[in-house]
Amino acid sequence: MEQPKRENIDQYIATFPVETQKLLQQIRETVHKAVPVAKEIISYSTSTFKHRYAEDQIH
């Protein structure tokens, strides 16, 4: 069964149980503190943080 397309990380996080959402939000905040210029995208149906070049990604 195909999952609905998520347009952003907020939509991606919202698909998880509340406790998991809290953990994912903490990870998101940690990444932004470590790499403030990272851009949030959805790639391969999962949350991704992209930094400058395509090879610099965190899934």
C-alpha cells in the first residue's frame, strides 16, 4: 500500500505516534543546532537534512 506523499517534515513527523513525534522533534532541533544552515527536505519518502551539496545529507 502506497503512503500519501508528504510535502514537508512536519507532515512526516505527524504520521508517527505522539511519543515518537517528540523524539523526532528533538532530533530535528539537534540537527538544526549543529548545522543551522541545513535545509529540510523529503527524500526517498523520509525526512532529510541537506547541507550545501547533494552528498551532504542526513536521513
